Amino acid sequence: MIKAIPYRYRVLVLLCSLTTLTYLDRICISIVGVRIKTEFTLSNEQFGWVLASFALAYALFEIPSGLLGDHIGPRKVFIRIVLWWSLFTAVTGITTGLISLMFVRFLFGIGESGTYPNALITVSRWFPANETGRSLTWVGIGSQIGSAIAPLLIIPLAASYGWRMPFYVNAAIGGIWVLCCYSWFKDFPAQMRNISAKEREHIEANCRHSIEQRRIPLKAIFKNRTVWALMCMYFCFQWSNYFFVAWMPVYLQEGRHFTEQQTSPIIFTLFIAGIIGLLSGGFFGDWIVKKKGLRFGRRFVGFTGMGACALMIFLAALFTENKLSAACLIAANFSYSFAVMTSYAVCADIGRSNTGSVTGAMNFFGQMGAFFLALMFGKIADLMHNFNYPLFIVSFVTLTGCMLWLVIDPTKQVAVKTAADE
């Protein structure tokens, strides 16, 4: 039965499992965040610096990771980064205080920074252009799966063996993934054993990657107006995402006074809603692009999803009823997920064979947004003695990013030289 599944869909399973692992590791620290804060006597501002250390490293190494993937191929990068971040996931479990925790999370962020640029490179090489949206949807679904199952795995482990044990378990899972990638995955369809000639030819004739294109000079990225709009939009959008991944468990427990056990079904439901949002956004995005064209389709999905996310976060902070606030957060993550992979689709639209470099640039700005969110949220929560005030700011920043979709044009490709130009 497995042999009947096209090889590119098997590659997609590998990518989905990669992003599942990424978010399983990433969200672990926020789920046990209250336990860590208690043991190390950290304020919200100090815990914000721990979260920001990861985001800063992730941001700084996004562009180098994308360039490296374009240069040596995603397979080698995947093996390196998963080994690296699994090591520092395990080391997180032996930290002793604020400084060691910040240092280890910074090193952890260096490893995870290569995930999405190289996943996008893989999609651009392995999938026809008309399957980009759906393929990226499943890459995004992996992140929601990892986040959804995290509380089901991490909370029982932490309750039984302490907050350090989940980090050791996650590191072991990463080692298993590396073995699978090393033994099976290849950078191009032509390198894969047993792939049919028909499927290989179909992919190579219709994918966005072209062997005639050269690697993009970094300065060419920043000459493109759409790249700038895309980067600034993603800076704003990641304020919402990093709240969900990094601060939300603490917000639910300390801001809304849910118990640790009560947060588990809320977090699970929120990220299941994210899966539904990704599926909806991916299939609707492909449909509307086909019906209304690339420019309108990409803009419509990004604008509506991001705008709805901003509104739902605002209402979550506004409502005093805890269950109603939690429902709004679930709706907000649905809306975020509906729109987010459209951003990556635009990277593939304008980057083509340099998708990794363009994605790295966009994600750099996005993770800088996450860095500022991590610091701002804890600082304001401590100053105001209220977790809702920083959430209003997250809503405003997300709405600002929504407006930038009006100037993003996925038809404006980044100019690169081809072999014919030289």
C-alpha cells in the first residue's frame, strides 16, 4: 500500500513530522513555564528573557540557514540542525538558573532556525507549482500537531517525573528523526531510489526550482518591495504566533487562573483548531488563486486571516469570562493558521530556486517580532499586574501587519541572473 503513495507525498510526511518535532520541542518550555518560574524564582520579565533568547537566536540564524540550504541542500542542513537542537533540548533539562537557561535556549534557537527555510526549499524542489499551497499546509499542520500533543505528553511527564524529564524525552525523539532522514531522504527527486520516471518528470517539469538559476545575492532580496512588505508583515504576525507558543500557557494559568490540568484541553483544542485553519487556508488559497489570480488570492487569504486573528485576540483580552476568552483564543489561532502558510507560499512565488533565502529573510523579521513580544509581554504583565494589557498590544500589532497585505505582490519575483545572462 505504501508503494502506491507518490514519493513526493512521502517526503511531505517527513516534513510534517519535522515541524511536529520542532513545535513539540519549542512549546515544551512554556507548558512547564510556571514550574520553571517557581523553581528558579523568576519574574515574568525574567522568564520573558528566557523566551526572547530563543527568538533572538532563531532570528539571527534564519538567513544563514536559508542560504546554507540553497547552497548544500536541505538534507545536510536537516541532519545538522536536528542533532544540534536535540542536544540543547536535553541540556535544557540540566540548567540551574536564569543565566544557564538563557544561554541554552539561545543555542537551541540556533538549531531550530533552519527548519522552515529548508522545508520551503524541499517543497520548491519536490512539488509542482500548483501543489505548493497544499504542500505548505501540511508543513504548517506539523507545527499544530506538535503543539496539540505537547500538553498531552509533557504535563503527565512533568507531573510524574518533574519538569526536566520532558526535555530528555523530546531529545530522544529528535535522534530517531535524524536516523530516518539520513537513511531515506534525498534533496532531489532524481536522487531518490525507486521513484517512478513519470512522477520524477512531472515534478521536474512543473516545480518552481530551476537548475538554471543562480543563488541570490543577499542585497537582491532587499531591493524587492514585496520582500520588504512581506518581512514587515511577518514581524507583526509573529507577535500572535509567539504568544500562542510561548506565553499562552502562563497567561491561562496566571492571568486566567486555570489549573495546569485545565489548560491541557484548551491548548489541545486551540492547536486542533489551527490544523483545521491550515487545511481551510491551504485548499481555499489554491482555489481562490485559480479563480481570481495569484495576486488577489494570496492577498485575500493573508488579509482576512490576519485581520480576524487580531480581532479575536482583542476580544480575548476584553472579555472577563475566562471560558469565553479561551474560546476567542482558539478562534484566533484558527485565523492565524488560515493565513500563515500564504506567507510562505509568497516566498516560493517570488523566490523560486532561492526560496530558502527569501524565507530566511522573512522569518528573520518574524522572529525579531517574536523577540520583542517575549520581552514586552512579561515586562508589561509585571508592571500592570495584569496579563490582558499586553494582549491588547499584540492585537494592535497584528492588525498593523494585516494592512501590509495590501501592498504584497506575489507576481514580483526577486531578480536573479540565470546561466543565459552570464
